Amino acid sequence: MTVLEDRIEMAEESGELTLDSLFASLERITPEGYKVEIVEGDIFMAPQRDTHWEIILDIVEQLRTKYPRKRIKSDVRIDYPGHLNGFCSDVTLMAEGAEKTPGGLWRCADVEFVAEVISKGTAANDYAPKKTAYATAEVPVYVIADPYQRRCHIYTQPKEGDYEIETTVRFGSDLDLTKTLVGLTLKTDDFPRD
């Protein structure tokens, strides 16, 4: 029996819900092409849209000009502070030398950058509880790309569960992250709009 299976069995025996037991159950029923996240104990399942994927891919390709592939993650579960927060962020940049936990997960303390692309059904999560969890975990840079508003929101300087600085940039303008830990400029010219 693996460590993960042992933890799930112990949680099931005690009746306690854990992120591991929830994700293990969801993996068995989630259709191909759907993304599953748990935000404050609520389960969200959504299919990828073309617009959503194109923005994610654009961000990843731009990050790849500076960072090796192994540091960039997409839709990979990372647990964050708060009650049952297991996020599969659209784009995550891990710190150099980051290693997985013994349970096989990445640590939120090693996250340097997160980008979320808004979907209508889960937009409230990205702007509120996920933003709070990222700030509480002290993720240095959080970007929301919103194809409905045609804007990007850049959050920096996390402090006490919130971000001190918010900058809003229209699609078509550059996201200047040169003075942040990311250290580059992201172009938004090719971000599709909804």
C-alpha cells in the first residue's frame, strides 16, 4: 500500500474529508478534458475552452524563453492554505530547486508565479478565495487574464492574506513583470477575447 492510499484509507475510516481522498474519488469520475479543483471545500469541474487554452499556452511559451520546462506547471494540483484548497492553477512557475513532498505534491511555498485565465463559471474563485489563498501562501506574483473584460490583473507584494499592489492592463499592452521575481515582460497582443 502506498503512502497516499494509506492516508486515504485512514481518512475514510475516520470519516474525515481530506484533499487526497476527494481528489482520489474525483479522478475516477472526471471525464477526459475536464479540469477539477477544490476551492474552500467546494468542487469545481470545467472543460477547457479554446480561448482559455490559447492564453495559457501563450503565457507558458513566453515563460519558456527564460525558464526550463521542469519549472513550469499547468493544471497540476498544489494545496494552498485554507480549508480544503487544492488548486490546479492554469500556469504555475516553481522556484529553482523545488522538490515534491513525500506524498508526491509540489509545495505552495515554492510557487513564484501563478496565472489564472477566467472562465465564466469559476471567475469568482479566481478573484476572491484563490487570490486570498495565493496571498496567504505568499506567492509573489499572481496574474488573472480575463478574456471577458479583455484585461489582465497583476497582483504583487503579498501581505497578511492580500496583495498590496494591483495593476490592471488591457489586452494588447505588455505585462511588465521585470521588477518582480518573474523578471520578464509578457506580451498580451495575441490573447484572444471572449
